[in-house]
Amino acid sequence: MADKVSREAAEQVAVEVVKRRKNAEKVSVAAVDQNDDDWIVRGTCPIDMEGHPWTEQFEVVVSSKGKVKSMDINLL
């Protein structure tokens, strides 16, 4: 199908969503896997909690059309 989003495009969608949601400058992608027609993008981003640096891990599921289906963010 010509309208399926590429691995790189899915990764970019996930990075932009995490940057916007967490107001983060830097987002590190650790893995991009395909499950059926969806892309699962996993990684970490630094956050500032009351003046202390912490790291959060995220998992974003991007559909084959490039839409975010779900996002899960947890403190490491």
C-alpha cells in the first residue's frame, strides 16, 4: 500500500508528540518495531521535577496512516 507510513516517519511523529506533550527539547528513541500495521516507538526523554533531573520512558503506537493510537509515559 502506497499510503502506509514509513519507519522514519512513524519515529518522527512519535518524537514530535512526546516533545509537545512533555515540553522536552531532547527525545531519545531506543527502538522502533512493527506490530501488524502499527509502529511501536520506544525511548526516553529527560524531565525536570522540582529542580531535579529525571528520565521518563515512553511508548507511542503510530498507525499505518501516521496517527498516534496510544501513548504511555512512565517515570524510570
